[in-house]
Amino acid sequence: MTICKRVMCCVAFFTCCATYTWAQSANPYILNAGNKPYLLRSYLMFEGKKRTHVISVGTPEKVNYSYDLKQGALLQVWRGEFLDVTEMWKDRGEPQLAKPLGTVLPLSAAPAVAVLADKDAAWPDSIAFDDLQNKGYVLDKSKMPAFLYSSNGADVSDKIVVQSGGGAVERTISVSNNKGPLYCRIAVGPTIEALKNNTYSIGNKVYTVKLAAETKAFIRKTKNGQELLAPLANGADSLTYSLIW
């Protein structure tokens, strides 16, 4: 084959590849909630890792979030369109990834609830797969889920809803059969500043957390920044906070 023919073949090959890529992206499969929340199980890339037990929730208010069911972790929140599911539903559906749309606010892949030997002990990066037992979820009258699981010897309910008007999401974590010492990590960031009325600025005003008035939270330093924690009393306890961004 002459050099000219080889060049022509290469040009044709890359043109075909470009055309195929364009064709895939020209008609993406976009998923949005209608007049009630949409819950979707999928794989999700977060912090460079493929998370395999994720559920994403899209709402009529176009305030959305992704939750890791095997860590009890609120991974991210965002406003706008919900998900691009092209890689789940087109052709063979590989690599089974859902892609959030809009501007995403990443939070944390670490568990929200953990046992600490004392208030200064390091927060765990993850929970071993078999140490968290999922118990499904229940829907409220607005069809928003509360996720149920057992971990660290306690039963946990984790409910995340959109506040009226879509200005924030509200999260309520309730525990029962807790033998302690159990803590909830509410937020993590390079800096956390305590403001008035039990409100905290996370990461130089990247977002704000407002705690219920009775919540006794504290800020502590870590090797990577700061954390906002609150203890959960033995037996049964709950805490509620709003995430505003």
C-alpha cells in the first residue's frame, strides 16, 4: 500500500470514529423528574472511583442528589437537569454510568455515621462492605425516600428532602438501638467557620450548613482541613440540618 493510500485510510478511520462519537453525543438519553421524584440506581464516578451502589434522586424542583447506599454517604447535590443516562441505556449499556447534569457540589464519600473511641479519633474513610446492612427505603407522601440501614450496632434512618422553594436540602439522620459512642459527620472542608444561629460556612462560603437549634456540634482539625461533628446519644437520637448552596 502506498503512503498516500495509508494516509487516506487513516483519515477515513478517524473521520468514522469522530462521526460515531458525535452521533452518540448528538442524542443523549437525558432523564428528568416529572411531577414527582425520580429514583435511579446506577454506577457513578465520584472522586475518581466507580461507585457501584448509588441511588440518585431527581425532584420536580430540579434539586437533585446522589447517595451511596453502602456507605450511608450523601455524595453530591446539584440544581438543574437530572442525569445523562446514555452510557446506561444506549446499545449494551456500558460502562453503566449515570452522569449528573448541571453544576455539581461534591460532598463526601465517607460514611455520615461512625463509632469513634473518643471525639478526637480519626473519621473512617469507608465502612467494610459487609458491615453495613441495607434495609431499603420508605417514601413519604411527596415520594421522597428515607434510606434505612444497620451499621455500628445501630439502626439508621437517613432522610433527605428538598425544602420549600428549592433553596436547600434538609437531612435528618435518626438512630435507634445505639449503644455508642456514635457520631455524625455533618460536613468536611478545608475550613469551617461558625456563624450565628447554629450556622456554619464550609470551605470559604462554598456552601452553608444550618443545624437545628438543639444540635450540639463541634469543629475539629484534621490533616486535610476541618470537620463538623455532632454526637448521637445512646439509645435513640436524631439530628437535622439544612445544606444551602
